[in-house]
Amino acid sequence: MTMSSPINTSALAGSLVGLAFLCVALTLRASTPQPSEAQYLSETDAVMMTMRTGMAAQPTGDVDADFVAMMIPHHQGAIDMARAQLRYGHNEKLARISQEIIVTQEQEIAAMRLAVGKPFAPEGASPCAADSPAGSSGLPPCEKLSHTHQEP
């Protein structure tokens, strides 16, 4: 089946980013941020900007490669937001969901890269900083991932 016009990847990326921003906006509270919430909001804002930039990949003419090029930053953004929730959140159920997001999104990144013939080499292969001094990688130490709220 042929389509009459090519997929506009920039518009698709913009739509996905807009949807992501809407989801985040709907979940944020309108109350005055507490110190840890202010840090969380700052981190997630940076994550969203990084994700948006990454998703604005130039089309290559290869739909599969373009899809992967846009989806990897999207999935990495979800991983980074889940890590922020683990650092600053208080809800045990959301902490479990965040841990699941980290694992599943990393698996999906690996599968997408392999599907287009690229080796799996993510920026953060682990949801924690097992081999780096605390704070140097920006990731929480591994032992913090098994608990709910942790002070930064």
C-alpha cells in the first residue's frame, strides 16, 4: 500500500512532545512547591527539554530509522522522569511503577536499536549508579531504588 504523502516526522515529534507536556502538566500540582518538589520540577523540566530536542531528529528517508530516532529520546525521557520520581516521590505504588518504567523502557530501547541493526549502548544502561560515586552520574545509588522517598 502506498501513501499519497510521506510521514511528516517533525509534526509527529511535535505532537508526541505536546502530548507529553500535557500529561506532565495535568499531573503537576498548582500548590507552592516544597524544596524537593522544586528540585523535581526543575529536573523534569530539563528532561522534557532534552527529550523534545532529541525527538526533533531530521528525517532520513528510512521510516524505521526515523521512528527509532524519535522514540529513543521519548523512552529515555520516561526513564529519566521515573528516576526523578524515585528520588523525590513519596508514594510507594508510584515508586514501583517508576521502577517498572525504567526496566521496560530500557528493554524497549534495546529492542528498537537491535531492530534497526544498532548495538544497545544507552546513556544509562542501569537505573542506578552502581559503579560511580554517589551523585557523580546524576543517578541514585542502587540501594535507593528499593525504597520509596529518599532525601537528595
